[in-house]
Amino acid sequence: MALSEFDLIHRFFQSESLQCGQGVILGIGDDCALLNLRPGEQLAVSMDTMVSGVHFPVDATAEDIGYRLLAANLSDLAAMGAEPVWFTLALTIPSVNESWLEGFSRGLAQLAGEFHLSLVGGDTTRGPLTLTVQVHGRIPVGQALRRDGAYAGDHIYVSGSLGDSAAGLALALNPPSLLSATDSYLLERFYRPTPRVEMGRLLRPYASAVIDISDGLLGDLQHILQRSHMGAELELQHVPLSEQLLATMPRQDALLKALTGGEDFELCFTVNPADEANMLRELQRLQVPLTRIGTITHRTGLRMALDGEEFSLPAHLGFQHF
Ligand code: ADP
Ligand code: MG
């Protein structure tokens, strides 16, 4: 290695642009970081790993990888209503490639700056390209948004539009020779998802259950239903589809992407109708579309209708992790 591990960490991971968070008593450089929460706060912790060729195409740029890695982690904090403050990084790289590290650290720094985060520690090893981030957020005691609070009669909402990221991934794996503006938009939604951090924070007093959409709407909504011991009815004609997605495929295919394609990192949440008007008023200032797509029911299971007709997924699209 041209650079020692110490030099590498100092040069690429200790820069000011990665040190934007509060409460850091001792950051990178000792055996542990020392971090201060404020009185009355709890720590929310989450971790995500991305493996080259599995979670991103092998030819993805270092900057996009850094951005997406941190965005996916921040999305988990958003779904709890936590405010991100610190993160740690486990970096496994096949060799020391300075321009790759430079790009990767720039991708991280963009989000670290935007959300006031500090990189406070990590580990660096040699091996097949694998990246793990653990994010730490803070939240007033008892105010975290969980998956288990949905109740019959609650309305089900999603933010943004769904399916764009899955369509972007398909383009990344099979790039056309000439990228249209629509293609670029979809690719951007895959590589640069928007973690809904402020939305999560604003939802604290209103939402009965929240999850971020990482595995696809249906799979993730099932997590809310299982944890809450409830069922749901969905009106699929309301599922928000972007004009860009609809420009590249028939409506039915776009809908299937939205229902089962993952990694949109939008929020899916439930709200008691009594809190709905206040919630909508409060979240208006974010200027992110919010769409009501269904209702929580006592009867368990998920029932779906499209334009008034009962709808079921093609069998091969059942959602399973393994
Ligand atoms: P130790 O052997 O005590 O685990 P290391 O030599 O691995 O310490 O790391 C030295 C310091 O650099 C520690 O504070 C560690 O948290 C930090 N560090 C190591 N790798 C990274 C990385 N990829 N990003 C950020 N900090 C890192
Ligand atoms: Mg170590």
C-alpha cells in the first residue's frame, strides 16, 4: 500500500466535510468514539451493508456508492423519526485506489453535510469491495415511530413515487447506448435516493406506524401489518407512479415495479383519520407528494383492488428474501 492505513483514514475520512455533527467528544483516532446525547434523548441505531455486484453494479461510481450507502442508512433513521447525528464505516477494499476513495468520501460528504453528520470511527480491511455503515440518530424518549402501532381504520400513505429505483437499477444493469432524460432520472433515483429524514421527524406526533420502503411496498407494508396484528385494503389505482416511469413501460408493469421493486426509500405510514388533517398541513411545507393508498383493517391479510376489481400479484412476484 502506498498509503498507510493511518494516512488513508486521515486523508479520506477525517476531512471537515465529514465532521458536521454535534456531540462528538472524541471522534476518529482513539479506540472508541465518545458521543454525547442530550438529556431526555434515546439513541436509534441501524446498520446496512452493500456488497459490490450484489447491492450495486460493479461499474457504479465510487461517489454514487458512497451516497447511496449513507442514504439507505439514513432512510432507516427517517422511518423511526430519529434525527441523524453520527455514523461509523467498515470499509473492505481490494486495494488502495486513491481516486476511488476520494470519490467515495465525496459521496458520503454530500449527505453528511446536508444532514449534519459526523463520521466518528470505523474499520478498514482488505478484501472484496464491501461497505458497511452504522448510523446513530437521536430521538426524544418515547417518541420513536415504530412498525407496531397501526390500528383498524387508519389510513395508509406513501411519500413520493414508487418503482423508479427498480427501473433505474434495471437500466444500470443493462444500459442503453444513449441515455434519454427519462433514463437519467430513473438512474438518479436508484443511485441517489432521498432519505425522508425531515418527514420522519414531522410525522412523530401523527403517524401510528412507519416503515421505509426498501424491499418493495407490499413486502414492507406486510411488516407493519404483522407487527401491528392488522390487515389492509389497498386501492392500487392510487399508488403514485412518476411520469418518467410511465413513459418507459405500460401502466401494469409500472405498477408491479412500484409494488415489488425495492429501494425507493420512500416512507409508508399509517395515520388515524382524526390526525390526518393536521398531519397533511404540517407536512405540506416539505413539498413532497403524499398519497393515500388504502386503509388498515381488523381482518388480517392484504386485499388489493385495481379500478374496483380484485387484484392479485402474478405468482412469480411473491415477495421473499431468500
Ligand atoms: P483499532 O485497531 O483500535 O480498532 P484502527 O487502527 O482500526 O483502531 O483504527 C484507528 C482509528 O481510525 C479508530 O478510531 C477507528 O475508529 C478509525 N477508523 C478506522 N477505519 C476507519 C474508516 N474506514 N472510517 C472512519 N474511521 C475509521
Ligand atoms: Mg480496528
